Amino acid sequence: EAGGAALGRAADKLFSLSGLFAVRKPKGPTSAAVLNLLKERLLAEAGVQTNGKKRNQVLKIGHGGTLDSAATGVLVVGIGKGTKMLGTMLAGSKKYTAIGMLGKATDTLDATGKVTEEKPYDQVTKGDLENVLQKFTGDIMQVPPLYSALKKDGERLSTLMKRGEAVEAKPARPVRVYSLSLQQFQPPLFTLDVECGGGFYVRSLVNDIGKELSTCATVQELTRTKQGPFTLEEHALQEDKWTIDEIAQSLEHCTALLLGEPARKKLKTEHPGETAVIC
């Protein structure tokens, strides 16, 4: 009976949670898979028995912006009424650290894809790279990758590509880069820090940089270090802290964090077709 009462309290606490918090997405699973794992952990801890579709109706939870499966870093999660706040995360700024490789291009624009092109890169200097970065700062036009979460006829482009279907590239669209800097250059590898607005693809950036340098380039590692006010070091919960109590504490901390966040003006670079994912 005591155990049942404890589970009842845990369930009550779980379903009272509301707001935004952040988790650290590991490399490998999709953002949706991370969300499902988080939900399963919380429901199991609360002793809530679910199966199939009912699970989705029991606990309202969503994330505010897909991270590539090969990427790691901050994944902002909304729970309860917090799911309605996720749209602001899509529109807000994000920071990434990306390691690019000169001399190779892949179909996915990252290390998970098939090599489609190889070119010499010996002629590229650190100065060349730094000069090129200036062309990709500010308001720019960018073509999204074919392997992406963007949709055609209700299906993700990446799903269509994996099935071998012909997919046309989406037209170039306006995006905003607040800052872009070279942190390290050890050919063929280079490390970038990027702060950008909504709808921006770091994989496309690295691919475009390679072309601008008369070679090619692809992303080897990608980490989202910040989304809105949530940083990887301070706010993203590691997997061992995906518990009801830890999330409750994080929600308290993050509520204060969000109140102190200055609202960014609506930008023309936002893309209304990209919506927060809610399970």
C-alpha cells in the first residue's frame, strides 16, 4: 500500500509538471526517439501503465526544434502547457559548434552519408577560410539539405530520399546568421562557432563554404550548444537525470530563466512551415 501511495504521488507530480526544460540529446537517435524514451522513463517512474496510442494521450510532451540524428546537444522540451511555448524556441537564436572536413562531399552533407565528390584542398589557407565566413554572416539565402525534416506531401524529404525517390531541392530561402567564427584550422578539419536564427542548416553552411573555397566540405561533428536561453553546460539534463524530481527542479530554474529572456522581434527569416513536434 505504501508503494502504491508513493507511485500515486509520483504520477500526480508528473502530471502537474508544466513548462520548458532542456535535455542533452546523444549522438545516434532522432530527436523524436529521444522524446519517446524520455516519456517512457517518466511514465514508468510514475507507475503509469500504457500501451500503444494511449501513451500519447496520457502525457503531453514535445520538442522545440529537430536536431539531426548524428548531432548532439541542447534539445528543448515542453511538457504540459509548456508545449504551447515551443514555437518561440523555433524562432529564437541557436548556437552550434561544427567540425567540418575539406575535400569531401556527401549526399547527406554530413559524415553519415555516401561520398559523392572528392576535391583537393591543399590550396586553402586559414586566411581564405576566415575571409569566406564573412560572406555567410548576416541575412543570407540558403538552400536546405535534401536529407532534412522538411516535408513534401506530408512526408519528410529524408524519408523520401532513403526510399530512393526523386526529390527536388527546396528553393533558397532567407536565413539569419548572427555570428560566425573560425575556432580551429587543422586541414582538412576546421571548427566553426555559429549563432543563427530559425530555419538555418549548419550542414548547408559547411557545404556552401566548401564550394566557395573551390573545393568541397562536409560536417563531421555537430553540437547545439545553446537554444534560446538554454545552454548545454548549464541547463541540458544528462540521461541519468531524466527523472520526475530532476525535471521539476529544472522547470523551476528555467521558468526564471525564460522570464529574464528578452523577446526577439519576429524575423522575416522565420519559416512558418516548421512546427514544434508534439507527441
